[in-house]
Amino acid sequence: MKTIITFAILNAATAYAGCMTTEQCPDLLALETPDCHQYHIFVTRGSDSPYPGHQSDLVRLVCDGLGGDCGFENIIYPANSSYAGREAWCQSAASGAVAAQAQLTEYTDRCPSSKLILFGFSQGASVTLDYLGGGGGPVGKCIQDNNPPLDRLKAPGSNVVAAIVFGAAVRAASMPYSFKGGKDFNGTSPRSEKALAGLEPYADILRDYCNFGDPVCAPSSQPAKVAQHLNYFDLYNDEAAEWVIDTAQGPSGNNTNTKSSTSLSSMPSTASGGPARATSIASSLQTTTSSTIPKSSSSGSSTAAIASSTIASLAIMLQCIYMY
Ligand SMILES: *[C@@H]1O[C@H](CO)[C@@H](O)[C@H](O)[C@H]1NC(C)=O
Ligand SMILES: *[C@@H]1O[C@H](CO)[C@@H](O)[C@H](O)[C@H]1NC(C)=O
Ligand SMILES: *[C@@H]1O[C@H](CO)[C@@H](O)[C@H](O)[C@H]1NC(C)=O
């Protein structure tokens, strides 16, 4: 046990060094708004992270690249980890899926022509896949309540133009939207056939990143290293942003019928993950990670914010190790 803890702390040095909170990145604060935009990003944070957490810099990159008619909001949910109790993770994830669907619905009711972009990390990655394609079922030692998928043919599902998740706890190996070295491994728990069927209509606008050795999204890829769960945003922010921008502006994004899209993108929109690869559902896997201690976004000094993000990083590492 002592060895495990030492290992976790050593790995703290590899925790994401970018922005974790709007206090740390004032330009991010300007993007956090419920206003109607051409593009609106929904960010689901990882376990025990502050809002918006590890995906902060990615939000900025994507909004910049889309030309600025862009904003974001956090999916408000507890993000409790399994640390918080046997049922905590499942309760948190289930409530996140419900909250997310309500937030997307509320947004598209007000802003029917907005295009939605979905980001999720760790528990938040699972929640994103859940609210998009449907979720629920056993995860580690708990059972998550079921939630239905979003209908691809009507709002808010029809408004979704790109979705990207990193290190999802509940995921299936070898899907057409699986990427990186852990792609052919199941997550902590499998995603059910039903849930995978719910994701299928989104396959061409979805990416599920999983590193080899990530103990959360690919626990059977050995050796597992917590750092492999935490380095997505150091390794892939640029390529992820490029893919999101390109996909959001592509055919699925209904490019032609929106207001003028001024994409003075500083990022070249190179080839993205092209048309959906029509693949069938491989297997059902669902994984869970720990979750978060939700710290409501903007409050506190930047020192406090940095301290809290450091603590959050440590907490995530410990959770990865202890989880299930
Ligand atoms: C995209 O086009 C489809 C089909 O015309 C339509 O149903 C959907 O609402 C459009 N989505 C957006 C965001 O404009
Ligand atoms: C993933 O899980 C599914 C469902 O339990 C199983 O059928 C499949 O063989 C697993 N795949 C891998 C690569 O572990
Ligand atoms: C779960 O997270 C919420 C919000 O941060 C917190 O208030 C609550 O105490 C947490 N639950 C447990 C069991 O730790």
C-alpha cells in the first residue's frame, strides 16, 4: 500500500500543467456563457476536478479555431469518485447523464440553430458517452441507473456536430471511433450492446481516445501507469482541436445553413476523421473511473485554484489506483 501511494505521488509531476479553472485562464471566462452561439461546447469534467478541469485549453483552442462565435458551459454534476463510497461513482455518473441531457435540451430550446460540441474526460468521458448513446449498468462495484440515448434525428441530438472523449471508464474496445494505443482494450467496465447501438448514429462525429497503459480506459493494457490517464491534454490537444474544428465545420455540421461561419482558424483544417466508418458494434464494455469532488467553478483566489487543482490531480491519481 505504501508503495502504491509513493507511486501515485511520484506521478503527480506528470499531471496536466495547463489551465484547470477559469481563474487560471481569464480568456476562458469570457467563453463561459449560456448565450446562443454558432458553436457551443459542453464540457464534462473528470472525477474530483475543478470546473472545467483538464479540457480548459482544448475549449480555447477549438473556439479560437472556429472563429470565435463559440462558447461553452460545464455539465453540472458531482463527479464523485468511488473514493466517496461504494455507490458514489454510479450515482454521480447517472446524475451527470440526466443533467447533461437537460442542459443540452434547454440550450437547443433557446438556441435551435446552434451546433453542439461535446467534450468529456475520465468519469466525464463516460458520462458523455452515456448521455449521447444511453448508459447504465454495472460499473465496478456499483450499478449505474439507466438513461436513454439522445435521438440523432431531433434536437438536441441532431444539433451535435462533434464529440470527443478521453480516458473513459466505461467503454468498448475496437470501435470505429476508438483511437490511440489503448483502443483495442475494454475499459474498466464494458459498454452494453444497447448503449453501443445508441452511439452508432454518432460514430462519424465521435472520437474516443484511450492510451495504452491507461488504468481507467484500458486497465488490461500493461504496464498500467496513471500518467497515461493524465497526459491526453499534453499529447493530443492540437490534433484533437483540429479534428473537432474540421468535423464541426464538415458535412455533419450542416456547414451551409448556418450564419456566416468565419473560421479564421489559425489551425489548418486538415484531413479529419472522415466519413463514418460503418462498423458494427464490437463488444460491450463499460468502465468507470472515479469521480469528482465538484468544486463549483469560479470562486477563490488563483492560489486556491492552483492548490485545488493540484489536490484534484493527486486525488485522481489515487482514485485510479484504488478504484475498483
Ligand atoms: C442539420 O440538418 C439536419 C437535416 O437537414 C437537420 O435535421 C438538423 O436539425 C440540422 N442541424 C443543425 C444544427 O442545423
Ligand atoms: C471486451 O468486453 C466484451 C464484453 O464483455 C468481450 O466480449 C470482449 O472480448 C472484450 N474485448 C477485449 C479486447 O477485452
Ligand atoms: C459528491 O460530490 C458533491 C459535490 O461536490 C459533494 O457535495 C458530496 O459530498 C459528494 N458525495 C460524497 C459521498 O462524497
